[in-house]
Amino acid sequence: MLLAIDTQSDAYHAGQMAAPILMGAVALAVLWAATRNWRRPQPERIPEDIEEATQLGRARTRKVALASLAIVVGAIGLDVVQDIASGGQYGSAASKGPDTVTITAPASLDDYQLMTGTTADQLRTQLQGKVSGDLSPQHVLNFYSGAGAPTRPVLIVVTDTSAVDSRLAADLDAHSADNLNADFMAGGQVSRPQVFPLGTDGNGEMQCGQNTEETICQWTDAGSQGVLVTALNNGISVQDLATLTARFRTAAEG
């Protein structure tokens, strides 16, 4: 699966909030149990004392309820603030950096060679037919082969830029790089993606991982996205593909 499904639904974000809400609920239960005797003062057996103890108990219960609510709200708020600070799900933009980049695939990428001509055109047509619902006309597909089999693709590269794709431009403006990469990896059924360095410019983020058939890396920066995919049986590790992805981006972005 090359391109991600959309997990930007209300249910998706509700799931992201489950942990802080659960933490708050547990804290509330502990606080409620710990203050039980304090909230229920024992009166003397005369009417005046019973009424006074009842009012005092109600006041203390209100204080505990307000404290419990503050714990829940605080847990949620802290999660949101930390996520914003880290450029996570609630970040407002993919990253700082140029948003008018172009991408030109290099003729070689380490030991791999860019496939051109009729073979590359046929592969491109076949792949676009298989993932027509995921690829827009702005997505560019390139293929790299190894020296031993020049007509067999080892790496599939899918790239897009905000300069030509208004939908991508809107996504990059609305969501953080972490959000978009995580969404992509979820769609690619990568259960535990890893974050890797993306060059030295500090612009963007890269995530890589594996599903049952492929090793996948995606970078997202202020002006572009790129995906490198290879089959597991090609023997390229997650770390190796991360290195290739960073090198491709450095060589391709202009």
C-alpha cells in the first residue's frame, strides 16, 4: 500500500485523547476514595449537628469534584501543549522552510540507477492503474534498479510538491509533519514507524517502517513529500532505506 488512508476523523483524534482522559479518570477515582471520610463528617446525634455536618459534607464534596475536574482538564491540556511543542498531531504546519521546491530525481542513488525509457513508462502506467484512487496527477513516480537486474525496480519513489499540488499545500499548512507521516504510516499498515533525521536543514521529518510486504519511508517538509518503497525480499533494512530517502531528498529537492 503506497499512499495512506485518511485517519483525520473525529474518532481518530478521540483515540489520541484516550490516554490523558484515562489518566484523569484514574486520578479522580483515587482522589474520591481517599477523601471519603473527610467528605462525610460524623455529626453528634442532635438535629443542629446533623444539619451542619450535612452542609459541610456537601461543601467538601463540591471541592473534591472541582479538584477532580481540574485534574482531568489539566491532563488533557498538558498532552495538547506537549504535542504542540514537539510539532506533533496539533502542530499547525508541516515545518518551517521553503514551500516552492521542485523535485528532480537524480540519475543514481548510491548503487541504484534511475530507470528511464519504455520500461519505466510501462511500470509507471501499471502502478498508477493499481493505486489510481490514491495517486493524483501531481504525484511523480520514479523507479531505481540495481546493477544486476537493470529492468527490475528495486526502489519505487513517489514524490509531490506543494508548488503544483494545491491539496498537498493545504495539508502542509494545516498539519504537522509528524501528523502527516503518522497518518501515512497508518494507511501503509506500518504498526511501529521510527523517526529518522532528515538532513541538516531542520526542515521536516521522516518516518520509516515495515509492513508484511514492504519497507517504507516517507519525508514531509514545508514544500514536499516523498516516499521510498522496497519489497522486503530486496534485503534493504529500515535504516538503509532511511539513509537512501534522506540522500534522495537532498539530491532531488531544488
